[in-house]
Amino acid sequence: MRKGVTLLELLIVLLIIGILAGVTLSAIDRVRERGFFDETMAEMKSLVKAITGDPDLISDGKRIDFGYVGDMGKLPDSLGSLLRPEGPLWKGPYYKLPFTEDMEGYKKDAWGRYYQYLPEDLTIRSFGNGRFTLTLRIADSLKDLFGNTIYGSITDRENTPPGDLATRLLLKVTYPRNGEMMEDSTHPNPDGFYQFTNIPIGRHRIYLFTPYETLTKYVAVTPKSRVLVDFRVPKLFRGNLIYLSSDTAASSDTILFWVHNWTKETIPVFYLNLLDANVPDTVVCYNRISARDSVCYAGGKIKEGEVAQFSGGDIDTLFVFPEERLKFKIGSFTDTLTPPNQKNMYGRKVKIRFSEGSLIEFKVGD
């Protein structure tokens, strides 16, 4: 004969079922919370990439994505700036919505709470279910995003630095800053070194302006970086005019010499600079330059080391033709005293730089 279930046994069964149900619901709740956590963290990471770019997007070995900061040169004022156009430099949207009709969802975590975005603290924060907080940093510091350096050197095709031609070279870099395009410029040092500081992350353009051409390079500036960008100029800094010989002039206060354009190109010359006349304890002056018996300069006294821009004579630009051998005469050398004393230049070892870069050294009369 089968016995019925006692009340005690029934209560025990219900208690076990309740415990199992509680354990199951607790496990489900933990899985659900874990899912919310993972979903929120993934979305926060996507928001950071929208702000500063995805470092894994590479083309030709260089990073190409720098997000909102790379285009605008600033942090977004709010998460809404990632989708809302803000001017000509804005190239968004920077965040891809999973559902195009939900324009607010990306601003909320998986629990439905709005993210706290603090650009001044470089953080995005989720308060989760109220029991814990998730915080993701956009960068370690503002300097990492906006205080980077571009540096490099400039040489010619023979790896020679520009020397005193450095003042004739100009470097310019363009980059966004606070929603506007900015530019910085600098001359290289005589040894060819140059540097730009406080550059924001992004893909920027650098120009090198020379008397003959403009060279352009693109540079990817990543967070907390010093980026090396070297330029090699096709033309020689030592120039294309080669010293041939010097002769004794009719007057001892005059330098007479020949140069040769060894190239097959016409070379324009706008000035020359007598860098060193090698007269001990004296700064010398001259007041006249001629070539092909035409006066190039007659504009007053020029001291050694100063640029004599061709003017006041027959020609303002001297064209030296391919393979031409050209005679120059620099005359009326004196000291700087009043009244001036004529200086004998015979036997002096002089150094002359032409505007196109040629540097010649010779002994007068050799």
C-alpha cells in the first residue's frame, strides 16, 4: 500500500525548489550583469576611438585614423560632437550608430544611464547599476594629444647640410587647432636640423620651400611622439657654379675670378655674399660687382658677410648659361674707417657664396 506525501516532505521539496530557483536567478542576473559590463566597456572603447582614432587602421605602414581630435585639433565638447557637424574641418560622423534611428543610445551605457564625459579629466565614465563605476581614460595627459614634436634634418643629394644657406630655406607645417587650420614655420639650423613642438595628433603636411622648388611630405603624429621627417633636396647646397681661376686685376683693391656652370641648366643668381675676405683685424667693404662686364651691384658699400643683392646696375638677375665660363669682378675694397683706406686684396684667401647655393674659396691672383 503506497503512502501519501506528508506535509513535511512537501515543504522540504518546495524549499529545495525555491533554493534552486534562487540560485538560477542569481546566476542569470550575474550573467546579465556581465553582459552589460562587457557591452558598456566595448562601447566606451569605441567612443575613445571615435575621439582619438583607431591605432590599428594602418596604410603603407602609417596610422591613418586620428578621430575627432585629428581633424579638429581639440577634444569634443560633448559626445554629441562626434555626430554633429561643427565646421569645415569636421569630417565625421566619427561614431557608427548600431541603429540609425536611435540618436541617443550611444550616449548611454547598457543599464540605460548616460555616460559622464569629462574632457578636462580625459575620461568617460559609466555608473553601471549604481553599485560600481567604470572609467576609461582617453589619454594619459593633454600633452600626449597636443604636445608632440616633429623634427628632422635637411641635406642635399650628397648629404651636405645647408650651412649659411639655411636662412634661404623655410619649413612650414599645417595642423588643426581648436577647429581652425594653423601653420608654424621655421628656418633650419646651418647643420640642417629643424623642430616643431606642440603639434596635435593627426595626419599633417610639412612643406620645405627652397629658392627653386617646394617639397611636401605627410606625417602621421601619434600620441606622445617625436616624429622624424628628413628632407633631401635634389639640388646641391654647394651649388652648381665651380671656381675656375683668379687673376691679377688692374687695381689691387679688386678681385677678379672665373666660375663655370658645369650643368646643362641656366642658373639665376640674385646676389652674392663675400663671407670672408681674410684680412686680419679688419672688416672690409666693397661697392661694385660686375659680370660679363655688366654691372650687377652698385648700391653702396657692402661689408664682408653681408648679402649684396644685385641692384643699382645694369642687371638685377644674372643668368649663368649652361656650361658657361663667367668672369666676375668685385671692386673698390676699403676698410670701414672714415676716411676709408684702400685694401690690397692680392693673395687673400676669400670665400664667396652665390644665391643659388654655390660656395667657392680661392686665393686672389692664383
